Amino acid sequence: MAPKGSFIDVIRDFLRYHRDNIIKYGLRGSIFLFGGLFVAASFIFTYAYFTVGIPDPKAFVNSQSTIIQYADGTELGRIGSENRTIVPLANIPLNLRHAVLAAEDRNFYSEHAFSPQGLARAVFDNIKSLGNGGGGSTITQQYAKTAFLTPERSIQRKIKEIVIAIKLEQQQSKDQILENYLNTIWFGRGSYGVQTAAQTYFGRNVNQLSIAQDAVLASILRSPNYYGPSYTDGLNRLKARWQYVINGMVKTGWLDEAKAKKMKFPTILPKVTSGALAGPKGYLMSYVTAELQKLGFTDSQLQVGGLVVKTTLEAQAQTAAQDAVAARIPGKAPDNLRVALVSIRPGTGEIVAMYGGRDYLQSQLNNATQSTTQAGSTFKPFALIAALESGISLQSTWLGKSPAVYDDPNANTIYSVYNYSNEQFGKINLLDATAHSVNTVFVPLGMKAGLDKVVDVARRAGIPDSVQMWATPSVSLGVASPHVIDVAGAYATFAANGVYAKPFMVKEVLGANQGVLYESRIQAQQVFSADVMADLTYALQGVVKYGTGGAAINGLGRPAAGKTGTTTDNASAWFNGYTPQLATSVALFRNDGTESLNGIGGLGAVTGGTYPAMIWNTYTKAAMKGMPVVSFPAPANIGGTEPTDFTQAVPTLDPSLAVRPTSATKKPTPTAKAAVAPTPKKTK
């Protein structure tokens, strides 16, 4: 079946219109009919050759919209244009080029722009079948039609197509024509060009596709609606066309036959709401737009100013983030499940990857930067830092018995605490208490170090003033509700040995004339001593080595540190981890973070050590592939300080006063000295 609007469509319509005459007078009598058509077409062609000019190809391919780029200069998307991303031919894999040639024009490099034999063959086929034969356009003709002509179906338009194709070949090399063709052709689902099609159908860049995926794109471009994979008939036709392309690649010597026989039809992403902002990419585009507006760029500049915006986002890391969420989140997860991921370069604040949601056009709320949820044990490192700064060693001993009831003289209250699942610990050092996330150690730890100091540490690390925190015993257990990007920034401070850097995404903005309109500056300062950070990292390495975050380092092959976070009733689950080169926070919650995650994917209890840690692991392995393995600094004070027994350091009351927690509270309610304790946080 030829694409709609081709010359063969004109022939088909002509044949169908004159069907009765062809049947009545026979094929010989019809030759006179076609003879007249040929003479008229020849006259029109001669006239058109001398009167039809070729438009500037660059004017079509490159619009004046704002181009958003990854850090390496590859295109992420555009503001104010069609959903098109331009890729140089050198960056389009040879296998994809071969797949397209096998599908559309196997003699492209040896034939001329217009193939009389191909057209004649197609016309003859259509005469025999009364308009049901195939098409005869070369790739050069298809590009000419797509780029420079309207979709009208007429002899005149077809002749213009041939003339432009011939003149294109006189002005451009075959490689240039193929490059323009691959960057302009329509692939359906709102996408133009191979790069956008690769993102739309497979969620990855064109240079990351497999040969099987290359063949799918080559199959679709002939007629995206006819071969559309979103419904059964279209998918079946696409599979047959895909096999035709694979066979064609073997026949031309572009694919090994043995390899082709083992090849399976690849999985195609489900169709999301069409548009330039569809899918996870929309959250990135929206965030970049908002940051540009904060920098003073107007809507008019962004829509038609021809700006080029280079971001800090890295294509490999962004693909890894989307793939990790897709791979680890169960297919039957509830619709209101929110997943967020933010990954930051320590010491610079550069956001290298962000996952804000599944489809921006379905929900514009960015889970990573706009949604908030309780942090749980994610905040315990702030209490640990406050303790280390006050001289409390990781070797100090604490009592991990559950429940425990503490006197809080600052608020004139008592505070009861349970460990997660009421797990019991006797005397335990701070290092092991961190690894096992012992609540009944971290509450007295924060009280001993100073609750106001715990809040101050959180602020210095990167938790903004907009996140409410109170200097109460529960602050160490993460009753505050930050954004995921806030926590990622704080853990990036840990990874940078105490240097906080403000997170950002816009790195550079160029004008239409390539002049620099904006260039980012790293906003960083040393907020913690390197020795304290070395001890903190040593403790957080224990979390992933033998504590609650073991799933994070499964097959990772490089040093890592991190902390799980799980709130009351498992309403939110976090994993926040880092290597020396990358800090990443992952969070799962449902809507406003008050509904339990339990049961998702068949898990009885969804904690930070389950899906969040697994997503972090899958993401980090892919995002850091090819990076050197770097070690953390050695701890500063391990074994160098006389262990201190703090089991009686904070006043405790009769455990019978403790009340089993039922729900999370953001701030304990003040009560009389002997009153029932406020509802505690249960975290891990």
C-alpha cells in the first residue's frame, strides 16, 4: 500500500474513476486515454522544471523555536514548534539507516532522484490491479514531498515533487538528502524524525536503539496510521512489515542471516497523549521553562526567539531514570501511585536526571519538584551530623529497646517511640543503629545533640525554609514533608564532603545569532567539615552493606552510601543514596502521602529498602556506566575516640506510658507532664 497523496494514488483514483470504460473497451482502447495523459504530463513537467524553484531545506528543518538540549548538545525538545529533533547523519546509527533503505529505497545510493523504472513498474501494477498496486517514489521524492509540498493529490503536485527531487540531487549529496529525510519524515504519535520517534516509541535516543527497534521505525514510516501499533490490526500489519524489513536487510547484506533468525519483535511503549510535552519529557521541559522565566526570559523569547538552551541533564542518566522506573514498578500499580527521582552532581548542583511522573499531559504536578511527602528516616542523617559536630562518636553506645518514652522539657511533653515493627535492640553503638535505622536511638540522639541543631543541620544541608520543621524529638524521625529535589540536594552535600551547591538545570542560553545570553554559575559553599562528612558517609555505607538498604548495591560494583526512609503505615517510602560522583533520591507515595503503599506488587510491606532502593540501584548502574570507580574518603574518628555510654544520657519514663502509633503527625501536640504521649512516628 503506497502512502496517501502519492502519484500512485492519483493513478488509482483515475483507474477507479474510469473502471467502466476500461472494462468496456479493454486495455488496448485505454492506451489512448493514458497517451493523452502522458503528453499533458510531459508538457507540465517541462514547464515546471524551468519555473519551480527549490526552497531552502534549512528553512524547513530549522525553525525559530527555542531548542532545549542535553548537556552534550543533543536535542531534548523544542518550545513553540512541531515535535521534531534534529540529529546529524553521523549520529544516526548505520543499522537504522540500512533498515530505512531496506524498507523504502534499497537502491538510494545508486539511483537518481527520480526512478522512471520504479514509477513505470508501479503504474503497470496498478493498471493490472485496477488501482491496488504499490508505490514508486524514491526517498528523495518522499523528502521533497514532505518538506516542500502540500498533501494535495494531483498530477501537477507530483510533477513538482519530481522536479524538486531532481534539483535537490543537483545541490546536495546523497548523505545530506538522507539526513534531511530522516529528520523530517512523519512517524505518527506527534513525532517527526528518527530521534523523536525513538523517544516516542521506545523511550530512548536514536543511538540507543537495537536493530529490531530500528526495523520497527523503518516499518512505521511508510504509513504510521496503517501500521500503528496501538490497535491489534495495525500491530499485526506492523509485525509483517517488520519481517519484510529484516528480510530486506539480510538480502542486501546489511544484516547477518543467523542474527536475523534470532531476532524478536521488540516491545513498543504504550501510546501516551500526543504532543511535545507528552510522557516524562514534559516535566523536564516545564521545569526548564520555569527556570528560564525566573532568569528573566519572556514567553515571546521562548516561543519564537530562536534560543538554544543547554541544560545540565545527561541523556544517558535521563534514559536510565525512565528505564529504572519502568523496570521496577509493577505493571498493576495503582493509578494514584506517585514516583519521583532526582539525581544531582555533587559539588556543582547540576541536575543530571529527573523523573517527575509518567505523562505530563495527564498530570502537570511534578512529583519530584512540586509534590511533598513525609521524609521518614531520610532525616536521620541530620541528627547524626548534629551529634558528630557536638563530639559524639559513631562508637558511642545507646539503648535500642522498644518502646521508649522520653521527657521533652522544651515542649513540656512526653514522647513515646517504637522501632519499625517494634524491633528490639539492647545496647548498640551509633554505627549499627544507623545501619538498622533504630528509632529509639535517634530520638535521644537528636535530643542530646540539640533539637535546634538538628533543624540547623537540615537547613545547611539544603532543606529550604519553605519546608516546615520544629525542634521537637520527632524531627529526627522525619515528620517534615520536603520535595524530593530538596532531599537530593541535601544528600549531594554529603557526597561533596560538606559542600552545598544550589540545584539548577539551565546551564547556558544562546541567542539566534549564537551569542551567549546567559551562563550559569555554580553557587556553592562549605557547610560541614570534611571530617564530619567522612564519618557520616562511613555510617551510611553500613546502611547499604549490612542494614536496611542492601538492595541498593546489588551488583553495583562501586562504593555507595545511603539511607532508607519509611513513614507510619508505609505511606511513603524513600531511598536516598550517593557515590562520590552522583547523589540520587527516589520516593514513592500515593497522592498526598497519607495512603499506605502496602500491597503494591504483592509486597506486604513497601519500605524504602524495596522499590525505592531497587530503582536507585537500577538507575545508578546505568547512569554511571563507563564512569571510573572512585572511593570515599576514609573516616576521620573511627576507633580514635573513647566510646561513650549514652544509654542514660536522655531522661526516659516508664514504657507503659507509650501508645502504639496509628497515624503520622507533623508536630507533637503539647500535653501535661503526665498526660498520654503524642502519636509517634514509626520510621525505618
